[in-house]
Amino acid sequence: MSLPTEAVAALEAFQAVGSWEQRARLLMQWGERLPVLPDADKVDANLVQGCESLVWLVGHLQNGHWQFAANSEARLIRGLVALLLARVNGLSTAELQAVDLPGWFERLGLSRQLSPSRSNGLNAVLQRMRELSRAP
């Protein structure tokens, strides 16, 4: 499966830095690039269940391809969510179902820095995306 343009950009950026400190800084920068979610979208119905931090997620299908928007109050989580969005935005429903989350963060060089709770939270975000994509 080919990667969306944003995902390729993320991979190139993260593979170009060596140390964890540089990756952490880059992660924060990706989080800062997330568009602000309107307050109207920050409602309980859009909260992702299973995250320790508050994460709101909205998505819509546009010409057969999914576009998601999300945000979190936690800076590190915002960066991780931004990288997840880079990986999934523009995918079809079938492609979204096939996304390998651990593999994606492994390729970015971030998997060892993902605590079990962060990993679970990101899995919950991806699960919610999949649920939205299957909704009638």
C-alpha cells in the first residue's frame, strides 16, 4: 500500500534525525501543526474512549477518501495523533482497515518511546477511525 504524501513527509523528517531529543522536538512540532478543532467539535460524542488524555476526533468521507481532524490537550499525544493523521488521511475505508499502527511508529523510530498507555490510546484513536468509517 502506498503512503499518503503527508506520511512520506513524516517518514523523511523522522528518519533524518538521530537522537531521541531531536525526535521529541520534531514530534512536538508536528503536534503544533494540527489545525485547531472548533469548540463545536469538542463534545463528548467526539471524545475517543480508551485514552488517558482527552482526544477529540471527527472524520468525514470525501470522494471515497477519509479526512480526519483531531486534537488533544496533551502535547506529546497531539504530536502522535498528528503523525497518525498523516498516515490515514486520504485513505479509503478498506485501506484504513489495513493500517498497521505499530509498524508505522516503528518506521518513524518512535515505537520504543511509546508507553503501553500511549500505545493503547493511539490504538483507541485508530479503532474510533475504523468505527467511523464503518458507520452507515
